[in-house]
Amino acid sequence: MALNASTNLPYSAHVVAELFSSREFVEHVSTKAGGTLTDFTVSGPVGAAFTATIERAIPTDRLPDLVRKFAGGTLSVTQREAWSAPDADGGRTIDIAVSVAGAPVDVKAVQRLVALGGSTVVEVTGEVTSGIPFLGGKIAAAAEPFLGKALNLQADQAQAWLDRRP
């Protein structure tokens, strides 16, 4: 299943990148989504190319029955991000790989922070796949709306978070 989302934040790409790579913000978004941040690691300086690994525990009570059959009561989700160095405008490209322990779902996506003057367009494109014969398409189709909601939640929370700062 294809994954596409886009939003505009009225903050610089530098500010958005700092926020998206902040443990405090990632933990906040995880909690808002009903999950728990279990590990967060950033390797390298955020002002250059770096990697981030985010691990979350997410309850499956709001997921379709088809997904719960494979996952049980909680999903352990690992998100690996490879951030490019900022371009001349501060924009970034983030290669994202999401794996779900115990569930046959994988996500490969690219998130772009596109600088437009003092604002940033956040674009995500990717693919949700499942390796289960015959059921893989159904599982991926069931997972895609929840991943889209998670991306929208990140953008909404970023806007609110940044609006509250001094």
C-alpha cells in the first residue's frame, strides 16, 4: 500500500528538524498515540547527517482484528531514521524504515523537510508491505490508515508544541 502525507508548518526546517529529533517531543507524540517510548537514540550531531532509532510499545486494541491475530496485545515498533545533512535552505531528507516485532508489516518511507522561506513543508511518501502469502495485501491495507494517522498526529503535535514555546 502506498503511503502519502503532506503538511505545512510555519517554522523553519532547522526548527522542525530539531523538534523531530528531540526525545521529549518523540515521547510526547508516542504518548498521544497511546503508546510508550521504550528507547530513543540519536547518533551524530543533529546539525549534520545523523541517525535516530526510536522504539515504541503500542497497544493493539484499536487495530483491526486481522492485525491483532498476529501481534497479540502490544506491538514493539522500531523506527530507524537516516537524516541527510541540511541543504542550503535547511531542508532535509529522512529515510525511514519501520519494523514491527511479531507482525508481518514493514514500512519504507522518505520524509522530506522542504524549506519555503520561514515555513517547512513536511512530505512523506512510502510503502507498507507484508510478507504473508495471500493475506499480506490485506494486512498492509489495514495498517496503512493507522500509519497515515500517526504521521498526521506528528505534524499536528509539532504545530501545537512549537506554538507554545516562548
